[in-house]
Amino acid sequence: MKYFWMVKLVNKQTFLFVFFVLLIRCGYSQNPLEEPISIKVQDEKLSNVLKNIALQSNISFSYNPANIEDKTIAFQSNKQPLRIVLNQILPQNISYKVKGKYLILEKKTIREIKKPKYFTLAGYVVDSRSGRRIEGVSIYEKTTFVSSVSNQFGYYEMRLPTQPTYFTIYIQKDGYQKEEMTISTQKLGLVNIALTLNLEEKPLKNNISNIDFLPIPDTLNIQPIPDSLNKPSYSLRHRLFRTKSTIFVKTSQFFTSTIQEIHLRNLDTTLSKEFQVSFLPTISTNRFLGGNTVTKYSFNVLIGYNEGVKRFELGGIMNLNAQDVGYVQIGGVGNVVGGGVYGVQIGGIFNRVGKDVNGIQIGGLFNIVSNDLKGFQTASIYSWTRKNAFGGQVSGLLNRTRNLDGVQVTAGLNIIANNINGAQVSGFGNIVSQNMKGVQVSSTFNWVNKNITGVQVSGFLNYAKKIKEGIQFSGFLNITKKAEKAVQLGIVNIATDSTKDFIPIGLLSFVKNGYKRLEISIDEQSNYTTSFKSGVSGFYNVLMMGTNALSKSENIIGGYGIGTSISATKRLNVDFQTVGSQIINLNKEVFFQNLQIRLSANAEYHFFKHWSVFGGTSLNIWLSQDKNNFLEFYPKLPTTLLKENAQNDVYKANWIGFQGGIRFGW
């Protein structure tokens, strides 16, 4: 029993689903006025003709015989829509409307007959070659902004004022030649339109004056031409994204009607207007042609929708523009512009521009420009110009562009996809994928994938593939593959290749083709030291550690210095260096200043490829806050060398010394 009820429930739901699908399908496809009628009568009463039509169309006519003259008519139709048949056989003072399966015929009022303020322009749009009715054709009038789109039966309808006497109607469809025609408001009836595919050689515009009707084929059931010939000369998607910005199209689809989207695809003509006011894109003084209209002034209560704006636009929520916007644009939430912006653009949350920005762009959270920026761009989160930026980008987290000629400032990250000529300042890091000319400053790192001419300053890391002319200054590490006229200043400096104009300054400098020495030496005071020298021969860094063998107390000597080496012959070098060292007495709890500065000149002789011996003389300067340290560290020196500077409470000694040792280089 349990499974029986489950099956019964499923069958019931399936039945209801199929029923509603069929109901919707039938309601969509069956329009009584589009029923094909085939009839041929000669000297037949109108009432009998209506009965004949009712039998064919499965529809019932409802009317008062007293209101309709039962005249004798002669008429022939071969599968023409019922709408066309009725317009030709009914008297002009009779109107009709559909209600369910009934077609109600009524006598027009005196007001409708005498002085109507509006009239309905209606008809069918067909292919001039095949006679096939065309869906999705745009029909519009430029002065009133009244427009229509042909439905699935090719039928269109639009309500126009009766004044002036003549109107020019424009007809456009993607893949077809444009048409325009002048209609008279004095003569009512169906106005049928024939369009020609662009594949056929015809003028782009066909001006027709004072013609109310275009001929329609005797039958609308002609076999269609092959699909290969029926297709437009280029795809709909290609044309849509070629003529309108992709960003605009994708965004506008959420807010616009199907009619507006069809107009956007079909029309390549721009309309103009002094100003427009809108509540939503579908409720506007531009009617359904907003996406094809350029206005000078645009005021939007919620969301506006225009082809473009020339001077000023204000939107409560959002402004949507297919093409260019000029002077000032303000959106409560944001602005979406398919073209360019020339002036000032302000978005409460965002700004999105499909082409260039020439001016100032301010976004509450972010800005995106698809082409170039010439001016200034700022947002609290990020600013992104996809091509070139000439000016400034300022954001809270991220700035990004392809090429920059100007300044980027952010608390987070700056990114340049190609080249920069200017400055990058960031709270975290700067990245340039190609070349940099200018300055990079960051708290963490700077990175240039190719060449720099300028300065890199960071708290931790600087990297450039090649330093043509410039300086790297970091709190820890500088790296380059090729250094020309360059200076590196950091704790660790690394260069794969360099020229004679390169100077690395730091505790450790690793240069592949540079100067590297590991040295063991002794001096006149029996100081045994081990030193590591790195850099280039023109300028190298010295790290030194050692101890004094004759000292009365345990001690450590540690120091740093700089030097230069000059090649005299193939095996003989002369070097000059200055080293400052601190001597620490390990037996004392109190740390005293014991600074020794040693200026030395040495001759170095290479007796093997990597091995050499050296020796030379030195000038020594010793400074201390405790005179007893002098006696402990330098028992060989006479105490008469020690001089006291009472003013600074510092003891000083000077002497001439020597040093010598062995080196290993690679």
C-alpha cells in the first residue's frame, strides 16, 4: 500500500507537469489573428464570409448585425493571416479584438473616427526573397522615440500620434539591409515591410516616400531559402561584441528588456536627445531606445540606460552607457560605460569603463578601465587599467596596469604587466614584469623582471634582472643577474654578472665573476684573524673574526670593513682596506667600547690558481672607555701611546703596525 501511494503521487505530479507544459505551449503558439486563411468568394455576403472564416479558423465571431453593413464582397486569400483578411473585408468603421476563442467586432466611436490623437501602425515584416516572416526586426521613429519589434509571426505594432501628417519609419535587422519609409497618418491599415539580406547587392538605404503599403506575397507559406544563404554576413554574437562593449552588454542584460536588447543588436544608428529622465531602463523618456540614444543631460532615479552622455549624468543606483560619457558622471553604486570617459567619474562602489578614461576616476571600492588611463584613478580596494596608465593610480590594496607613465601608490601591491616610467610606492610590494625607469619604494619587496634605470628601496628584498644604471637599497637582500653602472646596499647582495662600475656594499656580497677571498692572518699584536672578503675587485666587503693570543683575558675580535684591489701584474695585486673592529672582553660583565680602526695596504702574490700570500703595513687607531683594556689587549705596546680625552671620557692610541697571511680565492 505504501508503494502504491508513492506511485500514485508521482503519476499525478507528472500529469500536472505535462499538462501545464502543453497549456503554455498551446497558448504561446496559437494566436487567432495569425491563423492562415484560404478563401475565394465572388459576390458573397459579408456574414457568409465570416461564417466560412470561422469554420476554417475554429474561432467564433461575436458582433451586433445591426452595427455592420452586410455588404456583398469579392475577395481571395491564399493562406494569408486572419489579421490581413479582416483588414481587407471589414468596413473602416469596424474594429476587432480577440478574447479567448471569440473575435469581437465593434463599431468605432465617433471620437475614434473623427479626430483620433493617436493611430496604430501595424503590419508584417517579411523576407523579400522567400516571403518568410522575420522575427526580431526593429521598427522605430526618431522624433517620438516610439519603437516596436516584430514577434514570432513577423507582426509589429506601434502607437504614433496623428500629428504631424507624415512620419519616417526606420527598419533595421542584423544581417539585413536598412530600410526607411515615409507613412501617412491619414490612411489606416496594415503596412507590410520587405527586407533584403545583406548578401544581395542593394543600396544600404532605400528611401520610400508617400507609400502606405509594401506588397506582400500571395502566400506566406513559401519554402524558406537554404540556411547557408539565410544567415547574416557575420554572426550575431560577433556583431554584438564588435559594436558594443562586452562589459556593457553583459551588465545591461540584468536590467533591460528583451526589446531593448534586440534594438541594441539591430541598430547601428545613434539617436540624440537634449536630456532624458528615467526610473529604470524600461521606464524612461527614451522609451526602449535608451541604449541607442546619446543625451546631453541624464537623470536617473534608480538605473539609467543610454548610448552615451555628453555633459552630465546622475544616477541614484547605477548608470549604464554603451559608448562615451563626458564631463561628469555620478553613480550612487556604480557606473558601467562601454566606451570612454572624458572628465570626472564617481561611483559609490565601483566604476567600469570599456575603453579609455581621460580625467579623474573615483571608486568607493574599485575601478576597472579596459583601455588607457590618462589622468588619475583612486579606490579604497583596487584600481585596474588593463592597458596603459598616464598619470596616477592610488588604492588601498592593489594597483594594476600594463604600462605606467606616472605614479602608483598603495598600502598593498602595485603591479605593472610591462614597463614603468615613474614611481611605485607600496606598503607591501611592487612588481614590474618588464622594464623600470624611475623609483620603487616598498616595505617588503620590489621586483623587476628585466631592466631598471633608477632606484629600488625596500625593507627586505630588491630584485632586477639587469641594473643598467641605478641603486638597490634594502634592509636585507638585493639580487640582480647583471649589474652595470650600479650600487647595491644591503646586508646581502647578489649579482650573477657585473662590470667595473658596479659597487656592492653589505656584509655579504656574492658576485659570480667578482672578488672572493677567504683569509687567515696575524698582525703585530698577535691578533689571529679569519676574514671573508666578497664583492668586486674595485670595491669589496670584509667580515672579520679573531682573537688576541697575548691578551691577559679571554677576548673576541669582530669587525667589518671595505677595500679595493688593484692588479699590478698577472700574479701580483695590491689592496687597500679599512676595517673597524670591536674587541670584547669575555671576563667582564660590563660591555665597554673597544673600537679599533685599521687602515692597511697589502701586496698579494698568487703562487697557485686559487692560493696566494700577502703582507703589508697598517695604521691603527684605538678608542676605549676603559684604559685598563689597553694594557690587557696590547701588552707589547708602550703605555705612552695612550692618550686621554677627558672631555669625552675616551682613551685613544695610535700606532703603525703590519700584517701577513694566506688567502684562498675563487
